[in-house]
Amino acid sequence: MVNRQAGRQQTGPGTDPETEPAGAEPETELGAAARRAAGATVAKQRGRPRSFDRETALEKAILAFWERGYEATSVSDLTRVMGIGAPSLYAAFGDKRSLFDEVVRVYGVKYGSFGDRALAEEPTARGAVERLLREAAAEYTDQGHPQGCLVIHAATNCTSPEVEESLRERRNANIAAFESRIKAGIAAGELPAGTDAAALARHTGAIVQGMSQQARDGATQQELEALAELAMAVWPRP
């Protein structure tokens, strides 16, 4: 290994012995100014900072996909509602599919997490599903955003198999979560030992998906709450 200390030469004022090669002429103030100006020019040519709020633009994309679905929402629709040009959209989010994938993730956290909380926080399987359906009735009919569930409706009439499959996997994962919670309830003695956990989980999934569609068709929160109450009537008692 070469000793760097032995290789240094004395340099003039204002120079950096760590960065200037041995034997180099000391940089003048004029030369330093020219170098800084050149660096600024290169940085400017690389692109300007974003002139829009990414989180706000993403929220507008969520609402657009939620309202129209994946297929019917074009890039021009997105740039219009997000208030940005196509180059900014591609630079910040990637292509339409990449943007949609991020939309679905953020939607799940911001709007769709009520189901996960119910399953995790309620002490019984019955209580968890009852809360989930009640909160779905409120969320799906909230007038502050499009009706129903984005994950259930966004792939309607979709010709992109990858998009259809990704949303199908999410819906099936929800049913699997219902089944897991129901099985835990059976093991704890909350439900009869002979309860068909898979069938009861699919029943819950069918009710949730049906509530979403009915909300899009104009059903009120009270009407969906009545539906949820009837759905819980079929649950077996211990």
C-alpha cells in the first residue's frame, strides 16, 4: 500500500491537497468560479425540481382509478386530473401500470385498512366480521370519494391480465384472512367445531363484494347496514 502522506507536495493557498494531483498548478479564484458555474449549468441541464406535490397528485390518481377503473382511465385523463404533464407523470411515477400499482398500495393503507384492523382488534371472529361489515357500509357510501371498493371494481372490463390477476390476488387474500380468523374462532370455542370455515369466509367475501357493488348502484349506508345484519344472522352459535 502506498503511503499517501509521502506522496503529497506543498500546495498554494486555497488548494486542497486531498483532491489536487501532485504537481498540479494551484487553482485560481477565477478558475474556481468558472468550475462552479459549469457545475451549475450541468445541474440545470439534468432537470428542474418537481413543481408539483407528489402526494396530492397521487391522491387525485387514486380517485380517478377508483371512479373509472384501470382500463377506462387513460394517461391523458390522469395528467388532466393530476394537473401535471405526461413527462412529469412518467418521471415521478413510471408508466400507467406502475402508477396504478402504487395507487392500489396507498388505497389499501388509506381507505381499505378498516378490514385488517377489525380482524386484528376484535376479540372474537364474529365481532371482527360484524365490525368489518358495518365499517364497509360506512366506507363504501362515503360521499367524500367514489363509492364502493377500488380493489373490487378497478379491473371491470379490463383487458390487462396482469392487472386483473393482481387485484384478484388481493381479493382472495382477503377471503383467506377471513378464513384464518374464523378458524382461530373455532379453535377458541367461539364457533362450533363443525363450522365450515372456508364456506363462511367465502360468504363474508361475497357480502363485502356485493355491498361494494350496491353502494355504486346507490345503496345508502343504512341499507347496507341492514344487509350486514342479515348476513350475520347465518353465523353459527357456539
